Amino acid sequence: MGLLAGVLLAHLWLSEQVVRLQQGWRAPTEAMPPRLQAAFVRELRPATPTRPAARARALAPRPTRFAAAPAALPLLPPPAPEPLPAMPALPPLAAAPAPAASASSSAAAFEPGPEWPASTQLDYRLLGNYRGEVHGSAQVQWLRQGSRYQVHLDVAIGPSFAPLISRRMSSEGELTPQGIAPRRYDEDTRILFSERRRITLQFEGETLQFPNGRREAAPAGVQDTASQFVQLTWLFLTGREALQPGRVVELPLALPRRLYRWRYELLGEEELETPLGPLKTWHLRPTVQNTSGDLKAEVWLAPALQYLPVRLRIVQDEQTYVDLMLKQAPLQEAQPVAQPIVQPQADPPSKESP
């Protein structure tokens, strides 16, 4: 009888915790900016991609002396809670060339063109291994209003009504002629029966402020965990980076702990089987040294789907990884009709009778 009562009490406690988790999941996160609104009214279907012409451009000086990069998307918690090791300080970094006030005014005056995708939602199924096989789901929302953007990556491991692990990664900032300029990155992690963890990384003009309050100079073109893949999409969609096997694309990447130079190598074209049929993709893999215990994020971009990520694979080691695969057609907001650029012409001379 005592054993039965104990089991019932345990079930009641578990049910209460699940309800609390659901309530917390639905409650707004006050520390994070309100989400931009978008009406996703059409499916994005594969189209025959047009290879963009290579662009001649002036390259900004690359920031030097970055530390070796760890993983960009730490989705899974460590096997056991341990104190974080002290991170060595970075050498001085090259600051962004434009002052903050000038950058803000330039962004305000800039009107993004059709090279930027409309607001888009991508849904993924999640498979992986973490102390056994894990299942879940993930969703990416790319939202834009004028020159303002948001990227939200939501990952849930376990049943959708009460995920065991969930993480939201959100980036907010401006679209500029040089690409994405993040202003803020938020990360919200929840683990069942554990305390919620929330961190914020601020991009304050020429300065980065990390969650622990440390400040460092911000290099030109710096990205965050959530914005980096959209920046890659834009670079390839506009031809600013060429699609060539063996080519390496570098991005300054600000992660919650440190700033790194992140390098992606284009391994080549790969065809993936998707719910939309076979899709040709370009496989990008980070070239990371000393990866023991660190996570690595690989990405497959589909030219026929506006270079959006069809697959993401995040690996810690052979036994710890998650694999996100697109499970349905992306949804997009109605694209505004592009107005042709017409040069003003003088009115023709009127014909007057003599």
C-alpha cells in the first residue's frame, strides 16, 4: 500500500512539473524582444536556380589573430554539470571601420532589395543520439520588416507537448549593403526539472558585450550563432562568394563565450532525398582544429530553394549528434511586387500647327 501511494505521488509530481513546463514554454520571455509578425501564405517550391555572376568587390581588411573556433551551435547539455573552464583572453581585434552612429544612420537609410528572401519558415525533423537515440523537431523563422530582421531557431528534443530539452536561439538586427548586422543575440535553454538558462550577447556598434559583461572590439561583418547561416545564404545568392569545391568562406563569429574566425569549406554538391523530392545542395563543413568535446555544425544549402538550409548536422562526437532535415516545403510571406527601375524621360515636344 505504501509503495502504491509512493508511485501515485511520484506520478502527480511528474504531472505537475510537466504542466509547469508547458506554462513556462507558452509564457512570453520578457528579456527577449517581441517577435516580428509575418503571414506565411505560400509554399516555396524548388525552382531552377540561376547561378549568380561573380561580383567585383572591395574586400574589407580581415580581422586577424582570432582564436581557434569551437562549435557554433551547442544544442546539447554536457553529460554532467561541471564548472566551465576559464577561457583565455583574445588578442586585440580589428574594429569595424564605421562608427556606430554612422552605421545606424546608413542602416536606417538602406532599403533591402529582392536579394533578401521574404519572411520564411522552415520546419525540420530532428534525429540524433545523446545517451541513446533522440527524436524531436526544429523550426527556423527568418523575419524582416524593411531593413530590420530577426532569425529564430527553436529546437526541441522529446515529445512536443513536454520536451526534455528545448533551446531558442534568436538574432535581431539590421540589413545593410554589407549583409546582416546583428544588434542582439538571445539564447534561452530549458531542460526538464532543471533551472532555465538565458543569456544575451549585445552588438553595440564597434563593441561586443558578452553575457558575463566582458567587452571586446567588434570586427567588421561579425555574425552570431543564428545569423551566420542567413549571411551565408545572402553571400551565395548574390554571388559575393563563389560556389567552388574546396573554397573556404570566413566569417567573424561571436559566440556567447568568445569571438572567433569561423571557416566553412565547400565540400561540393550533394543530392539529398527530401519530402520535396531529390534536391541538389552544397555541403559546407567548418574546418575546426582540436575538436575533442566541441560541437561542429555542418550545413547543406539548396540553390533551388533560395540557398536556404535543407539540412543541418551538429556533431559533438560519434556518439553525440543531432541531425535536422527539412520535413516539408518552406513557407513564405507574399513577396511584394518589385517595381521596375525606370529612368525619368523628358516629355516629347508637342506638335503645334504652324
